[in-house]
Amino acid sequence: MKFLIAIGFYGLQPVLWVGVIRAYLIHTNRLNRERKLFRSAIYDQFYEGRHFVRSGLILGVCLSIIFSWLLVVSAQWVILYEALILVSLILVPGQFLGVTAAVIAAVVTMIMPHIPALSGIESWLNHLGIGGQAVNPLNFLLITSLIILVTGIFIRFNAGRFDSPAIARNTRNNKVAVFPFNELTVIPFLMLMPGDWIKINMSFIPLFQIHGHAYVLVFLPILIGLKMTVAKSAPRAFFKQLSRELIGVAVFGIGLLVVTVFVPQFTLTALVVLIGAYYGVLGLARRRDRHQSFEYSEVMDGIRVIGIQPGTPAAKMDLDVGDVILTVNGIQVTNEDQFYRAISTSPTYCRFKVRDRNDQLKMTESAIFKNSPHEIGVKTYAQSFE
């Protein structure tokens, strides 16, 4: 058992591998959805995996350099947190509960010595040799704030950049396009953990001393992710605002941390307030999206753009999802057949008259693939409703 615990702290942890599998399944499901809607995928590349690796490594290195010397987490918290996020990755496909798992693990760790009903958990951890030196509860508030912070950063750089539509129904039971964001990463975060129990039970693991206490460096995999669907807003603008709000919640958490330095008994309450602020921001973002007057619905006087394939002529044009193409090469179009016939009238060049989501008209044009009008790269309702 002690050997398995050591593997968990220093090896390639199960959370990382389960996270990789989950990211691959998200990618596969997206490809299948796009191919079902449009006969071909909008984004063939595995961008979910690219974001998983790049964001995890960059954020992990930055957090470890800046905060590793500040954070000390208990072994009890590590075990509970890792178990909770592993269970959430396997059993809760609809959400990523990294922030929730951090708060639950912190609350249980803090109240465990005082609640008889939880004495069994504490006894089990002590039986494994996971006990000993306690840590300042302020560390739990700090790490939760950091998880919210990097969640906001992850959303800022990744969400809304790849508009992959799904089809839903509005309150009038009409079909509309919606844009899901469903990505995650696992951040390898280097932090300190009290090493007293390791010194006794795993003498082969190297320790170092700080002010007379033994500590060990551990790479803790931190789960970051969000699953949220944009129904009416412009996805990129929506997620930029959400990112700013989550970073604001993280700053609010740091403010609570300062308060608890002077009022330590406020720490548990501060954790509850922080998780409430986190979910409050997510709830308000969903509400803000629902109350937009715009919808990605079908139109009668043109064709609605709900996807733009990269590397195609459409990607070089001034087009956005939600735009309505009114005319092609001066010819009015209201369905897919008219759209491609109009493109074929000019074998190497096309010109669109477009109405954007703000009802502003614009003209855009581009060279097209010779003799291949169907490779223009615009994905419309006409294709998805066949």
C-alpha cells in the first residue's frame, strides 16, 4: 500500500491518464456530431488535445514557479481531492468539478477531526500512514483561488475560438444552432506537502528541511475545465467576458485570504462564499446568454452561417457564425442549391452580400477553389437539416 501511495504522488497518476482519455472522447464526439450535421467535420484536427497539453504545461510551469514555495497542502487533502476529481472524470460526463472537488476536500479535511461521523475517514487515512503534521487552512483557500484563476485563463485563451455547432430547439420548438465549449486540461502543479509521515513510512523518498520541518515536493495534477453551451451570444465575446469574471472571482478569493489572515475562524465560511461566487458567475453568464434577443435560427431571406471550415476560402472572408448570406455574385439565395449554383456562376471568385447579427450589411469576397464550389467552407442550416 505504501508503495502504491508513492506511485500516486510521484508516478504518472491515474487522473492524468483519465483526463487524456476524457479529452479524446470529447474530440471523437465532436467529430461525429460535425460529420452527422455536415457530412464532413469542420475541425478535423485534435485541437482539444493540443489545448490539453499546451495549457496544462504552460499553466503548470507558471504556477509552480510562482506559488510552489507558498503552498503547503496536507496529504489528507491530496488524497481526497485526487479521489474526487477521478470520480468526477469517470462518473460525471456532463461537468468538470475541479473547483468543487478542491472545496469539498478542504472542508472535509478541516472538519474531519471535529465530526464523529467522519472519524472513519480519518482512521482509514491514519491506517495508511497518512496523517501527522497539519497545515494552515489558509492554504486551502489559496489553492481554490488559484484553481479558479487558471480556469479563467484557460477559458480566455481557448473558449470560443473553434465554433463547432450543435442543433437544439428553442422555446417555440424551432431548430436553432448552439455552440458548446467542452474542454479540459490537467495541470501538473509542483507544491509542498508535510513530510513527517513520509519520513516515517517511506524513508526512500527524499525530504528537505524548512524551519525544522520536513517537506516533500509533489506534482499534484489539478483538473481545469468547463462545459458550457452558448445559445444566443457571440461565443468568443461571451467567453472573454466569462473569463474576466472568473479572474475577478479569483481576486476576490485572494481578498478573502487576506481577511482570514486576521480572522482565521472565517476560513471555512470564506471557502463557502468563494465557491458560491464561482457558481454565481457561471449562473449569471448562462442567464445573460438566455436573455439575448438573437438566435442562430433559420431565416427566410438568405442562409444562416453556423460554421466556417478553416483553410477554405470562407475562412479568408469577413464572415462570422450567425451571419446571413443574402446574395452570392449578385444572385439572391435562400437555400443550399441556390447558394452553390450562384457560386458556380464565377468559377474562380465569389462575392457575398451579408447581414451580420447586428443587422448591419457588409460585402465580402474571395477567390475560390477552381471547379470546386462545394469546398467554399461555409456550413449552413441547409446542410445540417437534410
